[in-house]
Amino acid sequence: MLGFISHADCLEHDAGPMHPDVPERLDAIGNQLIMSGLDFVVQRYDAPKATRDQLIRAHKADYVDRVFGMAPSEGFVELDGDTVMSPGTLDAALRAAGAGIMGVDLIMSGQAGPVFCAVRPPGHHAVTGQAMGFCLFNNIAVAARHALEEHGLERVAIVDFDVHHGNGTEDIFQGDARVLFCSAFQHPFYPFTGHASDTANLIDVPLPSGTESMDFRDAIAARWLPALDVFRPEFLFISAGFDAHAADDMSGLALWEADYSWMTEELLGVADRHAEGRVLSMLEGGYEPGSLARSVVAHMKALMG
């Protein structure tokens, strides 16, 4: 059964007026799950809070301590120009990172099949020692390190299909031979990274503005899928950003729900071949509520096989 991990605390993160990352993103997903009927066939779990020890597997200890120390009791605190803390932010961020840890444990124990984590704030821009791009803690990196350190896995892959390059994840795992990181993203575009030549464990696929379905699929089939089969991951992690949807004005790419379904099916095939079907997907971007919700449901249906 597909696991679905979230927590009400993730609604309490207020990124400030006019910020794209609003609580209504999760509300839209929840409503679409009900309308699609998926709400009745997934197993729901409440995310725990990640601990400091779990966070410092992916982040510098002084950075984690600084985030804890800056958490406001009222008003707003800026960590960078795009990343803001309100009184509810720290608990939301700890739940977001904790969701991935719980998901890994559920999958490794056989209690859940693939797992999707509907959480905010997102994580893939957070580097080892800095918040960035709406992200405080790198949720997918924390989960991947948990799989490696606590469950003794030797090879895990992380794929990132957010419209923005997953620079934080790349920063954390660059040079780590246990992790293959594949990212497809619009370029040139924020954060203006990931367009240099690939290294041994990094497969970056920069895409020009205006890229549509078939060119996107061709790039994934040519660049990601062969590399994943050669790497043979024992666990597949997905940074699932849906802001490359044609209806999301965050980007200049033009993907549709069917593209997310196709990509998820291809990735599930990789996991079935090499990882005993172990897949954990975590929400990253996606800022037009309707297209986000429809795309998440398409993604979850594909995860269910």
C-alpha cells in the first residue's frame, strides 16, 4: 500500500506575504486526493520531528544550531532573501525532514510500499551550511543519509525533477560514491547552478525555457535511465517538484500530468529492477495549486503501479 506522510504542523509555516510557498499548496493536494478517491486507498502517517543528530548527517552542526536559535516567537526572521521563518516554521521544517526518515523506516521494514511525503517547507536548495530558496533543511538528503547510515545501504539514487536545480542536494553529495544524483531543470534559471559538466556521481540535465513533453522525456530516457541502471541503486529517492507544469508561472517549461506519470513509471521500473521497489518521494516545488494537486495525484497513482 502507498504510504502518505504529512503533518498539520506543515500548514503552520508562514513564509510571509506574497510568498509562493503557501499552506494552500497542501490543502489543494488533500482536496484532490479526496476527489480522486486516493484518500481512501493510501495509508496515512503523521510525520515525526527530525532530531538534531539526524539533521547533522546532512548539515553542519553550527548551521542546525543557528536555525534553532533564530526561530522567532513572533513576527518573521529572514535566513536569506527567499527563506523566511515565522513562529510555526521550525516545527514545520522538522516535520518535513522527519517525514523522509519515517518513510525510509516504513519502506525498509516492509510496512509500506512506495511512500509520498506531502510536506513544506521544501528542501532541495538547502546546502550543508545555509538556507536557500525557501528551504531550511534538505529533507531528501537527510532521508538518504538515514538510509545509508541506519540501514546499511551501499548505493542510493536521488532524482530531482523540480524546475529548479537541486543545488543543495548536489552540494551535500558531490563526491559521495554511494549516492547518484540526477537533476533535470530549467537553465538558465535560479539558482544558476548545475549546468557544468557531469562528475562521477552527478547527472545534470539543464533544459532551455520552452522545453515541452517529448524533449523532456527524451532527455530523461537518454541521460537518467541508463545511468540509474548502471548504478543499480538499492533505494530510489525522488525530489518531486511540480513547478515545471505548463500552468505554473514559476517556470518556462511546459510539462503536464502525463509527463509526471510517465517519469514516475520509468523510475518505478528502475526501483523494481534494482531496489526491491523501494521508492520514497518528497514534495519540493509546485506553486499553482490546481496543477500541483493534479500532478501529485498523477504521480501517486503511478507510484501505486
